Amino acid sequence: MNYEAIFWLAAMIVFIATECATISLVSVWFAVGALVAIVVALLGGSLILQVVLFLAVSILLLASLRTVVRKYINPGLVRTNTDSLIGQIGVVTTPVNNVAALGQVKINGMVWSARSSTGTPLPEGAQVRVDRIEGVKLFVTLAEESVVK
């Protein structure tokens, strides 16, 4: 009976079970490495060769394929319409004052709560550029020095 092959089979089952439990590409690479070690064990390879090939295959797969496969399995955040506001120019409709927690900006016909990215108060009518969005608030900076009337 080949106990080394049985050990690698058990290890492969543990790695697959761990992968199924986490679904985050943590141990699938080691399951493939264990499969290679099983084949080497069944062909009569030494324990040292089995361990070296297990580690080499696992590390090689982990290093080369994880980011590529992760892109397809977990594509990440889907951009929303609000993300398209970043970089756009708007007009301050209510003076922006971070200390008083006041301010509104109009962009594309919609009015948004706004705060100054730099903390500098912004007057009504100023043209501002959207730097980022946090929740439902736009963080803006002056787009140009002139004030639109």
C-alpha cells in the first residue's frame, strides 16, 4: 500500500474542502500541487521529490495565475453612475463650509451635498471639480478662480 499517495490524497481533499469553504482562491493551488505529488508517489518517486514538486507547482500556480483567475471569479466593484461624477465640473448653489457642515453643488441638473476637499470655504456660484465621493457627499475643489454669476 502506498501511504505517501494516501497522505497526498488526504491533503488534496483538505485543500479542496478549504477552497470550497472560503471561495477566495486560497488553497486550490495547493490541491493541484498535491495532485502532482500523488502522481509522483504512485510512480515511485522519493518523498523529497514529492515535497519539492508539491511546493514548486503550488508556488508557481499561486504566483502566476492567482491575479488572472481572480479577475474572472471576483471582478470587483461595478462602477455606478455616481463614479462618473468624479472629475466633472459643477456650480456651488449653497456656500460650502466644512465647519458648519453646509454646502451644495449642482452637476448635470442634480443638486448634491458637498464638502471642500481642502477645507477651504467655497462661495455660491464658484465652479468646482469633484475629487471624490463619500456616501452621498461630493468632495470638491475650486475648478477655476473666477466665480460664475
